[in-house]
Amino acid sequence: RAEDAARSLALLGALPGQQPVACVLRPTVTSLAPLLALVAHGVPVLLLHPRLPAADRETLARRAGATRLIAPDTEALPRTRAPVPPAPQTIEPATPLAILPTSGSSGTPKLVVLSRGAFVASARASAANLPLGSDDRWLLCLPLAHVGGLSIVTRALEAGSAVVAYDPGAAGLLTRVTELAGLMQRCRATVFSAVPTLLGALLDASPPWTPHPELRAVLLGGAATPAPLLARARARGVPVLVTYGLTEACSQVTVTPFGTEPRVANGTVSAGRPLPGVEVAIDAEGRIRVRGPSLCTGYLDDRAPFDENGFLITDDLGQLDEHGNLFVLGRASDRIVTGGENVDPAQVEAVLHTLPGVSTACVFGVPDERFGELVVCALAVDAAFSAPSARVLLERRLAPHARPRRVALLDRLPLLHNGKIDRAAIKRLAAARLEPWPPASSADPQERGA
């Protein structure tokens, strides 16, 4: 299939060449074939999510200087019987393999350039923790336009393992959980990557999903892992390895050591330890900085995201414990300053997720004339939620300045296409539904003034 795709791409003038080809790919064999052909011929691939509007696809393709824009699952590549064009004998490690747009949640997406050498370094570091063999089957259901999905392919290529591709279609993974669980059983997947929202849906599936004995690891990342979700997964026998990563680092930076359990401290689940060859540091502002061979070359049309010592400056806040375990505390840009006190939403969300009846939580700040900002939250709850009981737990678990002053109770919280909560949409949705909570307390100056 990859050879046929190479013939078609040559007919389109996409290879041989050094200019990027923009690809709208789904986790299917039809999409994987041209991806593998382009990688084999050293042509950089600009990966675009299928849900992107056509105008946004074309804008990103122009920014990247792409020669072609293909979407093989919706528009078949031309067929030809021409000879397969020869692939280069050697390709320099510094050659770009992929260009990936960031999520763009805070503005125009940046175009992250990731080299072939970075992907190889990342795959080998991952395998040092979780060895892969020819009998492994990694279930691919994440978008190929995200580094977490693409890295499944590159790790399998490096190790000679199999990839089982599953495309949930336009409706999304959360609507196809029962089918996904059945596929995992039938294909005997040994490794599976997911975001916490998807794992939670699998644990809620009916009939109940129980991992088969051949499943060695479920890599969980993309968002904070709530401690109650981890406890449920453990009880079901799910071999969870929590990860922290980002596009600029070819996915994984830290991961739970294989064969161990993720550490939990003060209700926050650790994202594990740095992979071999990767350095993680916490700067004076509490930001996570990363250095190693798996880092990106830079941004295509923006300044390089590195400091003078070669560390990638992230927007994530974190702490390292005495054993080198990383605890991610949220994003610096989400930090709330209320009455002169800093509040990191992820830490408050970790507590809210322990409340009975709360399935999803989103904490954010709203302007306040007296305190600058007030901490508020939106919660997706069910019938088990009790406001009085929740108030008691919050007063025990959170400092006064970190307790949410307003709450919006919703049936569900909007999600982005990558499974993360859509903070911008939640803020808009919750704005008109925020109500006072918890009750005023004479010992709490914010409650008296709120």
C-alpha cells in the first residue's frame, strides 16, 4: 500500500522533494500508506486534523510552504502503474519529519518542526522504559495530527511492532467506546494510548470492560489524571502508566516506570520520571523546562522556544519530588491570582474530582473588583452529587483562597477534539450559570467580600 501511495504522490509531484506535503489523515490504513511513503522518501509532513475547517487547512498549508494538500480518506489518490520512485539511501537526522500545529488555544497555532532524529531519540527513550517487540500490537485511535498519535507510528517503526488502526469516524471516540473495547479484545492489543476522558468512558462502558491479560500498558496523558480515575483503573486491573509530554518534545517527557504504580501525593497523580536522556528542571517561576535530543528544531515562523542553556520553556507548572517524579500543577497561563494569592486550577480540580458525583471539573478565574480575581468552577455532576457534603470536603481539603466561590453545575463539560476540556467554551457556557458556593463564613474574608 505504501508503494502504491508513493507512485500516486510522485504523479502529483509531491515526491521526490524537500518541501512539505500537507496531509489530512485519520487513523486508517488508507491514511497510513501515504504517511509511510512520505516518511520513507524524506518529505516533511504537515499533519492537519480532519475537523479543521477547509479555510484553516489551506492557511496552515500556505504558512508551511506545502506543495500539496491531500486527504486520502475523503479524496482518493490518483492511481498509476508507473515505477515506484526510489527512496533516498540515507536521510540526515536533522531533516524535518513532521510539522505539527499546536492546539492554538491561546491564539494562532504555532507550527512545530520535529526532525527525524528527534523522533528516533524519542522512540528509543520510550522503549528503554517500555520495550517493544515484533509481537506487540499498539492500538492507534488517537488523531495522527497530534504528536501522541504520530508517535505510536514512529515507535512501532523503530521497534518493528504492529499498529492496529481504529477510526471512530466523525462522531468521535466517546460515542464508540463499546466498539473500541471489543476491538481491544479481538486484536489482543498489548499497548494502548488514551486521554483520561477516554479511559473513564471505557471504565463506564456496558458491558463492563476488563483488560485482557496481554495488555501490558495503557499510556495515559494529554491531561491531568484524576486520582479517583486512577483508583478505578487499578481496581479493574488496568496497567496504567501516566505520562507528561508535549508536541515540542515528540510526545513523552516523563512516564511512570514500567512495572510500577503511579505515585499519588496530596491528591495529585505523578506523571512519572524523565525518560533516559531527557532532563527536566523547574525554574524560579515554577515552570517546567525540558532538554534532550527529542526536542523540536523550533517553530517554523516564530522565535525559538529555548533558553540560553538549551532548555525548552514550557507553559506548564510543576514540582519534582525527592525521587525525581514530576507532578504537573497546571498551566502558567491558567494561574489565578486572587487577593495576592496564587491558585493553580489543576490542584483545585484534583480535589473537586474526589467529590462524589463529580465526573469532570474545570476551575478558572473571573474578574473581581476587590480581590482581582475570584476562583470559580464548572462541574459535570450526576445524582450522587451533594452540595452540603461537597462544602464540608472543600473546607477540609482546600485553603480558603483556593475554594471556588461560584459554581456552575452542568450535565457535561465541552471537550476539544483531543479529549481535553475546552476551557474557553466552558467559561462561555458557565458565565450565566455561576451561583454562590460554598456558603459565607465569618472566618473567610473573601466570603465576606464576595
